[in-house]
Amino acid sequence: MICGVIGMRLRVEVPILFGSVLLTACGGGSSSGGSSELLGTGNNTPVTSGTVTVGITDGPMEEAENLVLNLTHISFGHDDGDVTRIGLSDGPMSLDMMRLQNGTSENLVDHASLPAGIYRWMELGIDLDQSSLELQSGGHHRMQLGDPGAMRIEEMFEISAGEHGDFIIDFDLRRSIQHHDMGGMMGERYELHAGMRLTRTDQAGSLSGTIDMSLVDAYQLDCDSNAGGNWAYLYPGEAHEPDDLAETETDGIPGPIATDRVELDAITGEYLYHFSYMPAGIYRVAFSCSSEWDEAGDSDYPNDPDRKFNFQVFGEPVEIRAGQMSEHHLGP
């Protein structure tokens, strides 16, 4: 019999990102308190270990009031085929991801032992029966997996003997959660898709800035002035033009690494964006005041079927340095 706990697949971007589904069999408990258990094809030869700390943070989603994910463990896929599963430090935990924004994070495991070596993926375990989405409109929905590998990050990283690796998972809700109207009695379905990023924190920095008031929806005739349209998009520095949130690339243009809702600071009167835990490197920022029309499951740019989605500005390259907060302001 198969339990209700399903291993989710994570996708990572950084020097590290991370397919397949891991089903946890009933009766196979995960270790807790940061201890580990080897599963799979390896032998019983003692191995030298390092330690890992893994935290999680969140990117916003405009229509969500609460998104509760019940996380149960983290699995690590070793290069030799072994799998190490680590129980969360405080046992299974229900996290409201909407509370983990603007650089706020929650540790899942802290200095847990992990066999030294090269790893090809990291995967979160989730209990979907205990996970749910509450919309600002009042709707309440159970979460479902849109693809079997939605929560695995497939990218290599290495833990050396005696080394400590400190990682942060950035869960981009806007990219990860897709809405499907099933029609008739089937109602609506909200699915988890790949949309997470893994960063080594000692290699990460942050980027923040302002959006000129003349660009936001309240001052743009082509944009709906209702809340939800003002978003910043982050791209690799080599990107020549911005692109939308389409689930698969069909136009050869790289999609955004991350998105952030642009919000008005009531004290300063400025419109602000912020990207946390970004790998050091060169980036470009774009801004759209019609972003409510950019849906992750559709190709909306440059030929939006609704003829409503567009970008107002695409900034010049900017550098993010490890351990630093960089500033970059966008104007007309």
C-alpha cells in the first residue's frame, strides 16, 4: 500500500538545480532530528560525512491568501545511486509559504549529517492530504501534483568530508502553482509544477530597487489599475529581451529566473521590488504593469492571446555580489 506522502521534485537554478518521483512506502519511516538513512543500491561500507543546513523561502502569488505545505523529509540523490533521506529537524511541519517572503526563511534541517560526495538531486517529501491553498476570494483547494517530478531539483552539488553546506530553497509560487478550470462538476484544480530554485547561501546576494511611478498600472492607460498587475521579472544578464512565464520554452528566449510583486511603500511613496538569495552574477530586470495576464501555463509574450500582457521596461545588466545587497532602479 502506498502512503499519502509523495516526494516532490524541485528545480534549481544556480550553480545548482535539481527528476523522478519518490513514493514513500507505508511503514518506511523517515529519520527525524537531522539523522539520515541510506536507501538504494549502495553497500554498507562506512562513509565520511559532511553536514547540511537547508532552509526554504517563498516568492509571492497574487491571488493566494495562504498556501500550507506539509513537508515531511528531504531526500538527496548521490552520484552512485544511493539515496539519503533526512527527516526534518522538528518532524513533519506545515508551513504557510505566504509568510516566507522578502527574504524571510525557515530551516527544514540544521547541520544534519550527509555522506560526503557528489549529489545529482535534492527532493522534498510532501503530504498532499495535509497541504492546501486558500485564495483571497475565499476558495479553499487541496493541492495536487501537476507532474510527478514537480519537487525535485536536478543539478549536481558536492559535500566534502568535514564540510558544511548551507542551502536555501526558493519556492516561486507564481511559477509552481497552476490553475485549471476542469469545467462542469469537476470544478477547479490547483497543481504543483516545477518552480523552485536552490542556492548555496555563501554564494548568494540580493537585489532591490524602485520602479518609476510613471510605469505602474495606475499611470498606464494600457494596464488594468486593479491590484495585482505590477511585477518585476529577473533574467540572466545575457538575455536580449524579456519573456513570459510559459511552462516550456517555445520561442528560444529564456524565461524569468524569478518574479516579485512590486508594492507601494506607504511611507516613502516608492514602488519597490526585491529578489533574495540570488547566486552571484550578472542579471537584468524587466517590469510589467499587466502581469495579471501572464499565466505560467500559457505563452503570453510577445503574442498574448488576450492582447493585454506586455513589458514597460527592460533594464541594463546589473551585478549581484555574494553577501551583498545590490540596488537597481528602473525608469522610463
